[in-house]
Amino acid sequence: MPKISLDMPNELLSDLKLHVGDDKKFISVADAVRSACRKLLDQLDMIDTRHGRTGGE
């Protein structure tokens, strides 16, 4: 799996970490970021479909 690096405001990272750990929604910050990206891409696909845009254009 490729690795990426990104800059993130500390307050955003702190808020994200509230949802990471034992008995929380995500097992790691990386897991939370991957999940957020997947959800965003799904939303963008739905928007593209509503506007008559399809993949590959």
C-alpha cells in the first residue's frame, strides 16, 4: 500500500484523535483518514452522477 505524507492543522488532528483508539470508531489515525477519503469520494461520485458527469471525463 502506498504511503503519503500531509500537513494537517493541529486542532483538526486533535479532534480526529478523539475518535481513535480502543472502543472508538477507528483503530488508528491512518484508518480514520482512509475512511474519510473513501466517504468523500463516494459523495463526489454521487454529485457527479446528479450532474450528468461520469468517470473518466
